[in-house]
Amino acid sequence: MSYIKAEQVMKEFGSGDGKVTAVGGINLSIEQAEFISIMGESGAGKSTLLSMLGGLLSPSGGKILIEGIDIYGLRRDKLADFRREFMGFIFQSFQLVPYLNVVENVQLPLAVTHHSESAKKTLAMSALERVGLKDKAHRLPNQLSGGEQERVAIARAVVNEPPILFADEPTGNLDSRNSADVMSLLKLLNSEGQTIVMVTHSRKNAEFADRIVEVADGGIKETEVAAMRAAS
Amino acid sequence: MKLHNIAINNLRRRKGKVFFLITGLLVGVAAVVALVTTTNILEEDIAHKMDEFGANILITPRSEGLSLTYGGLNLGGLSFDTKEISQADLDKIKTIKNAANVRIVSPKVFGVFENQNQKALVVGVDFPAELSLKKWWKIEGAQPASEDEILVGKDAADRFGFKSGETAEIKGETFKVAGVLEPTGSQDDNLIFMALPRTQKLFGKEGKVGMAEVAALCKNCPISEIVTQISEVIPAGKVTAVQQVVAGRMDTLHNFRKFSLGISGLVLLVGSMVVFVTMMGSVTERTREIGIFSAIGFRSSHIMRIILLEAFVVSLIAGAIGYLCGIGVTRVLLSFLTEHMPHFSLDPLVAGGAVLLSVVIGLLASLYPAMTAAKMDPSEALRTL
């Protein structure tokens, strides 16, 4: 059984004559500890697909199964619990909370868990150590560079050790050196067993994944990166 | 990191907004505190002054007989040779449950003075109590200072030729006319006022009282209860409330309270609208942030708790500062509204009420914005995924 499974997933926006199909009847299976990249033109529906896979956007049709659970069959609060337990998110513009310092931002997913305060802090410091920002734990986001903010966002996404990581253009606002650092970090997390689903425009970054899913005209085309490399 | 850390940190960061929120609510709370406190103090002041201004309870001997009036008020069965109430009975008034509300007890004994076919009623009074009860009296001359001095009504003075500072002979005894009352337009103009013990002795009524006028502070107690309590301790007396006086006083106080409650309600409504609009704006401004919370697994109730916690902290501060500002405004208002600044101290009950009111209004006004935030779709909120 696939770890993440999309069955005939579709998403339509608007109604009547103004109805637009963003994603049309996609089937997709992702295995545990797999790293996949979703690529496509702007407006192709890749972010919509990622949102639906991540439990953030209810599909107009079809099902998303994670570990065999139909996540949109869950009640709103149960879905929130599911996201907290199973998923980490890395957003395009870092999306750090500006009035919380680095370690507080990283602790955010733990704020509603039953960990003790000291355990929360230990977990957050450990996550920051992994991304190399332990020494900047008490700075505010606006005191960090773009690359550092992205690494804080990654630390926040992995602090509660969720099995799945969703990343939307994680290097979209970074220079090539910081992009490479972030991609190496994601690859490292994947090698430690984390399932990663990443949306990217960059072919180079996409090739860090095991598989590339290209979204076009509401459908998808899948390519094994290893096979692609062998062919070239 | 707990939810309250998020709320507190957000408040620290948005100082301008917090200031605006606190000010909005503070003005409302301060206005309510000022109006309520001022009303209470003025009520006390007015009630005190009104209660001092004439009697509101009459005690007359319990007998069926000749009906007489005194000052336009029914004195029951009083006649000059009827049974009198014992003066010792009046001391029992101090033992009634509402004794603290009884401010003045003014006993009276009556006798007839006759001279050259002219008659006048001599009223024995306790001068300090009587003068305290009849603040409208204006005396030409001085107040009687001893038992040998009398006070004479204007018409009586004219009829008998009594003049202030001269002597007068009553039933063979000589008295000094300490003063003559300026015309009052009442029966007092025809009376001769003499010290109670001397009158009792002169007319052979030692230890007896013909009637008593009582001024009770009845702001917080029904006058009928005091009447019942006095009736119980003076069974020989017929105790009557002067209903029109009591009703008039109570009406004035009630109208004053209604007015201040109306104004308070209006100011609070404006204050709650300020909180509502500001909190709603804050939620809209924080759409992305709320989206992040939702995406990383905060439940709707967690998001609501953050927003309401912020409202709670702001309301708490606004309530406390509002109370202090309200007390300050009260002092200023009272300096304009009263001649002498009445004594008042910080009332923990009003302070607690002000803070509670502020918190309730702050939370109620923030409820809809909090629910809006909680219902926000994470994907719509982030618009990035």
C-alpha cells in the first residue's frame, strides 16, 4: 500500500461559466521515505496539488489517503491534529512569525502538544542545531538573512519529527549558494527516512528528488530521476 | 512555548494597536466608573441633604380623638390634654435594626400660653435636633443657648410684642427671647419654641412627649421598614411615614440613576464597537499568520484562544486603568457638582466590577473576530501553497 495516495483528485475553482479546473482527476502514489518533486508551468496546478496532499485544501473530487486514512473524511479539528502529527510544511516566503524569536518560531508546532516546556526547548534547539542556527536562537526573523530564515522554517517543519515534509518552492527566494545548502539539508532529511514532497520551478533542484512529477493540463507525467540520469 | 506566549508576544509587538484598543475600552470603562461613582456619591449627598431637610416620619400618641394638624401634616389623635408618649420610649429608637439610618429624632411637647385673651401654642423642643431638622429657619437674633431662652415665631412675636434680646413672661416665669423666626409661611409663625425640659416642667409634663418628628436616611432602606421597627419599640405611639416626602425623594434618586445608567450603556456600546472594529482589523491583518498556525496543526479552538487571550489581557489592563481614570474624572466632576468635596475612597467592589465589565465587553466584542480567525481556511490564508 502506498504511503500517500491520491485517487482521481481534482480541484475546481469558481462556479458556472467561470469554473476553472486547476487539477483534473490525478492519480499519484508516493512511497514512505520517497523524495518527489512536483514541477510545472505557473498556474499548472502544482501548488494546488501540494495543498490538497498536505490537507490544506479540500479537493472537489477524489480522495487523498495517507497511511490508508482518507484525510478529508476527518473532521476539521482531527485534520488539524493529523497535520500536526504527520506533516511539516516549508512555505515559499519562509512564513516565520515576526514577533517570535527563532527558537519560539521553531517551537510553534509544539505549542499545542503535551511536551514539557524544557522538552519543547530541547527539541527546538536540537532542530536548530541540525540546520546550523543554534547560535542565533534568540534573534528575531528580521535579524536573519533569507537563507537563515529558510533554515529556521525547515527546523520548524521538522521539530516534531513528522514523517512527511511538504515544501513549496523552498529555494524560491534564495541565491544559488543558499539554495544548494537548503537542498542538501532536505536530501539529508530524506536520507534519514523523511518523505518529502517538494514543488519547484528549478530542474536542478527537482533532480535532488527520487522522482519528478510534472503537472500539465490538469494531468501529470512522472519521471524516475535515476532512470533519467542513466539515459543521459 | 504555549499559546499565551504567542498572545503576549503579539501584544508586545503591536504596541500601537494595543494602545488604541486599551484607550477605546478604557474610555468606556472610565466613563462608566465616573458616572456610577459620581451618581452614588451624589445620591448619598442628595439623600443626606434631603433627609436632613425636614422629617419623613411622625410619631404621635396612639389615640382616637380630636384630629389636629401640625405644619399641614396629620398629627393623629393629638390634643393638649391627651396621653403623651414617654420620653424614655424615644430612646428605644436607637435599638431598632435600622438605627443607623435614623439621623434625627426631634421630640416635642405642647402647652398653651395665654396672655390678655391671646393664645399661642408653646412647643418644647430639643433645639439642636429641631434646628438641624428645619434648616430653612432663619432667625433674627440668636439661637437659644440655655433653658431660659426661647425662640418665637414671627406672628406670635408680633401678637405678644416679643422682641429679640428682650424678656418675656410665660406662666409666671421669665425667659429671654433669643431670636424671632423670620416668616416661614407655616404654622411655625404662630408658635413659641422653648427648651423641652423647661416646657415639660412648666406644663407639668415631665418625661412626657406630645409627638416626635424623625428624619431617617432612607436611600438604601424602605421607609416602611423603619416605620414598622419604630412601631414595635414604641407601642404607645402611632408611627406614620410622610409618604409624599419619601416618594418624592426616591423618585429623584431613581431618575438620577436611570440617567447615569443610560449614559453608561451608550459609552460602553461605543467602547465595545472600538474593540470589535480593532480586533476585526487585527484578524484581517494577521490572516497569513493565522494560516501558518492552522497549517502546522493548531485547532480552531487554539486560534480562538490566542485571539481571546489577547482580548482578555487588553481588557484587563483597560479595566484597571479605566477604573483609576474614572476615579480621577469623578474627583474633577465632583469639584464642579458639589460645594464641598464629599469624602470617598477606592471601592474594591466598583474596581472589581469595572475590570469584570471591561473583560466581559472585551471578550464579547472579540468573539466574532476570533471565530472568523478560527474558521479561516489555511490554504486561502496562506495563498502560497
